[in-house]
Amino acid sequence: MPPKTSQKNRNVPPWKSAKPYLRHDARAFLDANGLDWTAKTILLGDAATRGHYEARVGNPNLPGLPPGRNIIPAHPYLQQDINHAKTHGTLPARRDAAGNPIVPASVAPVPTVPTSTVPLPVANLSAALAPKSPELTAPAQQGNNYPYDFWPQQPWHSDPNDRTEHATLAEISENRNVWLGTKPYQWPERDEENMHGARFLGAGAYGCAGVWCQVNETNMIERKFVIKEAKATRHQWRDPLQWRDRLPREIRTHQIVDSGRADAVPDHGNLARHQGYRLMMRQRRYWLYLDYYEGGDLSQALKHLANDEMKARYTQPRKKGAAPPEGHDWDKGFRCYRVNGKLPQVIPERLIYEIVISLVTACQILHFGQTDNSKAAPGAHQVTHLDIKADNIFIQPSNQDGELPKFFLSDFGLAFFDHNRHDQKIPDTERAPSDNPGEYVWLDSSKWDARYAPEYYEIVQREMPRPLGEKTDVWQIGAVLFWLLTNGTAESRFGPKCLYKGNLLNISIDINIGKVFDNATGQNQFCDKTYPTLRRYTSDLVNACAQCLNYDPEDRLDLASLRAKLERYLADLEEEGDDGDMSMLNVSREKDFVFGGLWPGHPID
């Protein structure tokens, strides 16, 4: 018989009533501030809070305190306050440090739990690490403080002890089963005996990732999730640029994104969702818990592009009179061989629209918190992703035959939003320059990656200073679109190129090559001799790609204009009723770790 797991931990969601959700959300804050009282009065006397939690009964995650409202006072309610709330269904007056009721008309408001401009959706650490109100913290100190002020306030969570805490990412990659053998270490701590590492997904310069499975009492898989471990150097860990609101920048960005998702803001469906995190301060690392997208990433799904057979189909005979292979006829218009009258297969235009519109929608949410217009929603952080590329686009296959998969933009490791400034009254010549772009640009031009916008490099900023932002992400969407339109030919995965003064150059270069699309002539500067598949797509789509890739950010399309163009062109395409052959997208499906299937007992590569 399959081994039985231990009974459900009653301190871990889901629960059947609202009370434990509020109790655990409030507990995180109270523990962080050294307080010891219950939140019963709030649940009894605040109908809005009660409704917030009752609507989330049965949810496996803590929803977080109600967004946009300060519901926990600086000082505890008393027993008579609990009786008042129970009898009248309303909250009593808050109390001061001596326990006396505060009369709002005669004194200043009591400091309460501060909330972020964008509410935090995951309560497991966000409430505990929120900045404390002035009355609950020590007075501001002058001087050189340690621990640093941008780190979480103490007490910190305990660091788990596992066999890979001191291992480098390269060592983890070489000993992946050891890493997969650790428990997830979720916070709040819980029984994790029924959670097992299943598959190592990969490692990069700053982190590694794997899939974990949770099984039920009959050893059947009932949940899958991804753990991403990020390890920092000592220098990175103590760099305030890497932190926001006392959290690593990547974690805080996920919270911002998912706060809108929790508030039912539409169009969040193309951004990867996180399920929480574990911050290990002493070990200088953190674990992110993310949804698992079993289709893998876009670069893997299209890695067969530009294979030897495809290259041969697009290689014109060099010698006149040379006989082509049997059944091959050179098509001068499309610059490729037809085989038995058929052109080579290309990525369907319908699929390209689906991918790119998904990216644009995701970036609209990041930059504006909404997709309705080009203005930020009230309270929205304007997040620049800065790392849009094929291997950061994940795929979830549809369960319905014939339906396109969904595409998700992930990996917020480079994403940022500007710091707050409170020095606007100081003359520009007497105050610090903006952190954007100076703090985020790449300094080493010898390691130029042409997949990134030119303004990402410090050498370009010297001649053409521009902040990184919406148009930077538009450029990188254009780079992905170029790779798709060229079907990977001529090494286009390394970055888009165009003609400049008769030479084919990377568009991202330390030379201002001007406009890739000329509005006056309606012509783009792409070279369809080098990239013949461009001839297989509508000129509207190819020109939209060029408009995204103009060298000067001010000459590029904005997200709203790009989306409007794409949706209009897509509507015209759909009238033709030809979606093309979707088999070009080689989407993987989970075979070893299937929902409802039996846990095999060990990880599988």
C-alpha cells in the first residue's frame, strides 16, 4: 500500500471559516511587532473585513489583510470592546497606549498598520515585513545602522538547515537530486512530509528552479508548484537597489502583480503567479513558490527552428546550372525551395499574434496596473520588466483540442520600479540624480547582448540619456517578434538586425542607427534576403515589429498603440479563417507527474 501522509495541519489553510484566515494574517503583523493580543474585535465589528475573509473561505493561501484599509490599530482592544463589537456589530473607538478611548474629533488619528500603495496579496510574509507605524518602532536614529534599514525588521524568520544551503548554483545543478530532496520550507512553517521534489528545471546566473509535487493520503498527486531559489553574493545582498519595501525586489514585484490579481483586476492572466516565498536572511537567499506551466518555455518549444533541413531550404544554389535535389524548385519570390510545390512550414501568423498580444497585455499590467489606457491606475507601481525574451515566456497547454495554449511572462529578477522621491523642492543642480536609468543600466559594453534595448547600456546613455521604462519593454517585445517572424534564421535568436548604410548591423548597438521603420516612406530597414521568412507574413505585422525596434525610444510605439494595431490586424487575419499549422510549436505535456496520478517515488530528469 502507498505510504500514508500525516493528518492535515490545522494551522495551515484551507479552513472552513473566516476567523482563522484573519487570525493568521493579523498574527504575522502582531508577531513582528512584539504584540500579544487577538483580532477577534475586528472580525466581529468590521463587516467589510468579515466579508473579505468569508469570500475566501476554502482558499489554500492566506489572502492578506484587506487592501487599502488600515484595520489593525496600534494598541489592543479590551474585553469590553469585544463585547461591544459582538453586541452592536460595529467597531468601538480605538485606544491609546494607556488603554483610554481615542476621540477622533479632539486628537490626531492613532497610527495604524501601514499599507503599501498597492495592497499585498500574500500574507505569509508581506504583513510581517511591512514597515511598522512610528509608534511601534524605535525612533529614527542618525548614523550607520546595522542591520541595514532597507532589510526586514527583526526578528527574522529562522533559516532552514539543508544540504544545499552553502552550495553554489553550479554545484546544485550537478547534484540536483540532493536539492530536490529538500523540503519546500514554506512560510508559515507547516507539515511538508507529503511534498516531494520532482524535476530539476534548470539553473542560471542568479538562481535555479525545480518542480515539487504534493500528494494525498493515497500517494496521488494533488498539487504541483515550482520553487525558484535565488542566491545572492554578499555585495548583492547588501545593495539597497536590490530591495523594495524591505523585500528583495523580485519578491516585491510579484506581490505588486498579484495584488491586482487578488482584487480581480482583469487581464492579469499573462503574468506568472507566485504562491508565496521564504526569505533566508542569514544565508543570503530566498525561495519563491510559483505556479507550474507544464508547456515549458518558448525557446524550448521552438528550439527546432533553423535546423539543418530548414537552412537548406533557404540556401540558394551558388553555382549556376547546379541541379537542386529531386522535387526541389527555387522560388525567387519567397527565396526558398519548394518541395513538390510546397513552401517550407513557418510559424503561423495567428500564433505569433497570440504570443505577442499576451506579452503586450502583461506589460500593460506591469506599467499601468490596467489595460484600459496608457495612464497608470491610481496607486499603481510602474514596473519595467527589462528581461523579456523567449526563455522567460512560459506556456500552459489547453485541455481542449485545437485551442491555442496560454503564454505567461515570468522571471521578474531584473524588474524594477522607481524609488520614491521627496526632494522635488530642491533645485536639480543640488539634489541627487534619478536612479533611473543610472542605477539600472549595464556598464560592461564588452558583454553586449543584442537582445536588450540599446538604452539598457551605459555607453548609449552617455550620448542619449533616456529613462528605462515602457518603451524599453516595447523594444524587447519587438525583439521577440523579430525572432518569431524570422523563424530563427541567420541567428536571429541573438538579437534583431537591420540595414544601416548598406551594412547589416545589430539594432542594439552603440551607434544610433535611427529609425528601423520610416513613417515618411512606409518602409522598414529589415533585410529579407538574409531573413527570407519575413516575406511570408503580412507587411502590417512586419512593420509593427520595425516600429517597436526604432533606436530612439521616443520613435517607438507605446503599448496601447501596439496592442490596438495587433488586435486590428488579427481581426483581419481571422476573417480569412486560416490559423496555419500549429505543430510548429512543440509544447511539452507532463507525463511523469500528472494530477491525480501516482507519485513515482523519486525525481525524474
